[in-house]
Amino acid sequence: MLPSCLTGHWCLYAWDMEKKRVHVLDPVLAQKKCADQSAVHMHIIAALHDKIFYCIVEHFSGWDDDRQRYKIVFYNLAHPAALQVDSAFYVTHYIK
């Protein structure tokens, strides 16, 4: 799990290495369509994904994983869209 404020508000990126998924939980864009969330997050996910796999290669010998096979999953969360100022509270809750 990686909390991030790179979008101007807090959100959470979570890598599921077994199911090959990147989960994106964004409290501010909670009710937006996947395409809208993707427009905000895709460049950030791509950069973080590359860096994570760089670290895996450097620190875990023998871990052979195809970084291209990961699916990115955006969520329409049950709560109303959060204000940017409250986004850290929501992300802390998601981590729990």
C-alpha cells in the first residue's frame, strides 16, 4: 500500500502481487467514472509501478514477475466525494 498526495489530495495505491492488480482508492474522486479517475492517476501509477519493479529486481533475486500483466482497478466508493482537505482522513481509514 502506498498513500500518495501526488494528485493534490491524498489517495491510496495498493498492489496485489498475487492477483496482479493495482487498486486505486481516491476519496475525492470516489463517485467519478473510471475514465475520469484514470485520467488523473494513470501517469502516476505508471511511474510508481516502474519504480516498484525496479526495487523488486534489485532486492529480491529470483522474483520473476511480468510487470505488464497488471490490471488497474478503480473504485466508485460508497461514501460521497470527500473534500481535498479531508482526503488524508479517508486514506488513513482505507489503510485500516
